[in-house]
Amino acid sequence: MTTTINQLLAQQCRHQVHGMTDAEIAAHLQMLNNWVLAEEKIIKSFSFRNYHQTIAFVHAVADVVHAEDHHPELIVTYNRCVVKFNTHSVNSGCGGISINDFICAAKIDNVFQQSFSGA
């Protein structure tokens, strides 16, 4: 059964033991806008007009990931923020990609579209 964006947005992160298969990752990436799989993480770069807007986005991301208790790696520059997700606890602690990564990616995309995409 395929998950939809609305289903991802409605879900809450919870402890995951098993990572997703390559096919599951590929299917979920197709639902998201411009997220890619690289470095064994799902990654997206967001662009902004200025540093103030970039930091406002970082604060919005912090609110989302704090509520989900699933935290990304962020790379912040003057007008860009790169967000990288993976799940360290899956696959016997070896890490991988889990549904939590996609839940947070969808929620971050939603925040960006609602508050930053036209800015």
C-alpha cells in the first residue's frame, strides 16, 4: 500500500527498528518535492532571500522536529538551508532511512510552502 503526502502529514514519528527497503525509499521520494537520496540520507536544499529568512526557516524546522523528536542535520548559509534526514536507531543501530524521515520531510515541505515559498 502506497502512503500519500496527507498520510505522512497526519502521522507522528515513533520509534523505528527497521529501515525502509530501497523500493520503499524510492516510492516515498517520488511523493516529495526535490528531496534526493545521497550520503545514505534524504536531502533537500531550501533557498531564501536573505539570512533573516533562512534563520526563520531554521526556527520553524526546529519546532517541527522537536514535536516529532526526530532531528535532522542542518547546513545553514546566508540564503540556504540544507536539511538531511536519516534514522540512526534502525537496522540494529547501523542506521538507515525510516518512515520518520519522510514524515518530517513532508512536514518541513509543508511549512516551507505555507510560510516561505512566495517570499
